[in-house]
Amino acid sequence: MAKKKEHCDCLNTVKPVRDALDVISGKWKLPIIISVGVGNDRFTDIQESIPGITPKVLAKELKDLEQHKLLKRTILDGYPVKILYTLEPYADTLTPIIYSLKDWGINHRKVVTKE
């Protein structure tokens, strides 16, 4: 019977972790969140701060992050029209996760390279 409980406990952990990774995983989502978080609020600024990202991919990822309530897109009237991206307050919940991943990555690099 204990084996069944362990399986259930595992699923109770795996499912929410999988949900979280579905939102923030991939090559570009966290770099975009970090870029906007440090003040890059225009499309071109975000693109220039992330080497290798194409405009098409950036547009898709921005839209996806907006749908997940992590980014806000604001259109400012004028000529030319300005579009600004800012983090939603909900995105602040990712800050400790991002810093934990950063710390883990620094430590992992030391372990792997034996520095």
C-alpha cells in the first residue's frame, strides 16, 4: 500500500511542476521576462537584449507571456504608435525562482567544470 501512496505523492509534485515548466520553459521565455524586468519595455529593446531571438519568435513569446498574465502590453497613441511591455505584478512571483535557478546554475557550472 505504501507504494501506491508514493506514486500519488510523486504525481502531486510532478503535475504542478509540469504546469510551471509549460509556462516558463523554452529558450526564450525567461530571458524575455528578465529583459522586461530590468527595464527593456519596447520590442526592439527586448530583441536587442536577447542575442539570437528573431522578431517572429519574440512576437509569439510576448503574446504567450501576455496570455499567461506575466506581461502587459500597452499601446500608446501618437505618431508613431508606441507599444510598451511591462511585467504584471503576478510576474514578481517568479523572482525567487529566477534567482534560485541562477544560483543553481552557478553552482552546477562549478560542479561540472570542477572550478
